[in-house]
Amino acid sequence: MTIEEAQATVDNWIKTTGVRYFNELTNMAMLTEEVGEVARIIARKYGEQSFKESDKNKELGDELADVLFVLFCLANQTGVDLTQALQKNLDKKTQRDSERHQNNDKLK
């Protein structure tokens, strides 16, 4: 599925199953919450924290998908084409950082 297809799929799901979009502020709060759930899994799986019993069945992929879903919602309702936005962002990073990372001794 392309990013464009994913945005359209989420839009269709919202309009048929979800009834309507939550407002932008609610979706921003939801995005923050979902990112926090990803952070919790990362901290427990790759960091020094241990899993709580309630966290043991959480899957990183599922939580990352929750982040994408809300991100697509925000993009849809604010008129952002994420395919174009990502390409523009990559172009900017490529131009700005063309030598920066290659010359970073910390990365070697």
C-alpha cells in the first residue's frame, strides 16, 4: 500500500466506520498518546525498564500502526498530501545533510 492509498483507506474508514474525524486538537492528543505507547514498548524492550504484566501483550508493530493511523487522520483533515510532504522533506534533508553525516566521526 502506498502512502496515498493509506491516506485514502483511512479516510474511507473514518467516513464509513468512524462516522467522522475527531477535531484536530483531539487527534493531536491521540497522536501524542500513541507515541507514548510506542515509547513504553521501546523503553521496556530495548531500554532498562522491565515489562509490566499489562504491557506484555503489546506489539510494537500494532502501536506504530496506531501512530500512522492518527497521523493519516491529521494529514487528511488538514489537507496535507503526505507523499508530497515526505518527498519534499527528503529533498531538504538530502541537500542540507549531503556531507554532514558522512563527516560525523561519531557515526563511524
